Amino acid sequence: TFYAIWDNNAIAAEELTVHESFKADGATEYTNDFIPTLETLKGQVTIKDGNGDPQALANDDIFAIVDGSNEYKADGDDLKNYLYDKLKEEDTTEVSRKVTVKAKVTHANGTSQTVDIPIKVVKNIYEAKTLTDRPYYVPTDYVKVIVDPTTKAKDPQKTYYYVNPEAKVVIPGEDPTGTDGNQFTKWLIKGTKTEYKLSEHPRYQFSGETTIEAQYVSDVISPNEDGS
């Protein structure tokens, strides 16, 4: 890519969309790692050429993410930690949130420019508030997870979630209370023998539509079981 550099050259950045990342406190490995690389961030930035057309940055442009006096010119733990602080899970986020990171581009002639890169941070799990309808803001590749306490529960209402199949997510919820002599025992992923300990809020990766179904035993004694 070739372009002339003048003081009034317009530099801009397209919005980047990422999913929230997660790393447990004290952990060295990421449970969900969707943090963009420096090259990905650089790819969001364009500069206008002499004809006013936006062009990708040149190979010899030095690209850095700037945080105060810190300049991150290469991928590494320092850059990743900085980005993670902006892109990690936040319970207060309803749908998505917007953050920005500042980038500095130093050209071959020694001039430099800064630009803010907008980033849209998308959650990995959404609850469907209206029956089973997919909310309009949920990415189309997200998969449905149904929590079914069944009609044996005092509150038999199913809950529907849409989750990122590339992420390990926490499905909210507590164990149900049974009715008519039905005693809750455990949750199973329907169609399997896999127990899902919902009340412990584990992180689990769902690759396709899944139902988590409550299991019960009856504590009602039948007429012949009491010796009569």
C-alpha cells in the first residue's frame, strides 16, 4: 500500500466486534479468550491516500496500542492484560457495550497519528425474555439452552437462553422444589446421562441446542409398600 503522508491525512478506525473474555481470579489460563491480536486491531485502521480513498496501513507503519505513557507494540501479556480489563465479562451489561482503545501509528517518515478504535463487546449468554423467541440482538450462531424444571416442580416455568457455542458459560438458576410427593434429585442434560449441577453454577460449553431437565423421585408410598 502506498500513500503520501501529510499533516491533514485523515485516519479512521472501523468498529471491531468481540465476545466477552473470562479468566478466573488467580488463573493463568483463559476460560474464554476472545481478546484481539495487535494485527487484528491494526486491520481496523485506515488512512486516506492522496485521492481521499481509505487504504490499509502500510507494512512499514509502526502500530501500537497506547495507554497513557505505555505503548504496546507487540502481542504479549502486558497488552493482553490491558485489553482483558476492557473486554472481560461484566454482569451489569444488558446486551452489549462499547469501549475504545487508542492506537498510535508511526509512519516511515517519522510522523505519527493517533486514532480511537471502537470495540463492541458482546455477551456470551442472553436470556430470552419473551417465551422462546430469539431476541433480535442475539448473534445468529448462538444456540438455545432450555432449563426445564418440568411439571413436577412448584414453579414449572421453563427458562430459555441463547449462548455462544465457542464459550464456556454459566447458566443461571437454582434447584426446584417438587410437588405432590416428588423430590428433586438432580439435573440431567436431556438425552444423556450427564449431570449438570445447576445450583453450583458451573461453566459449560454448549455446542448445540440443549435441554437441562430436572429429575425427581417420588416419596409417596404406594398402597402395598407400607405392608398393608
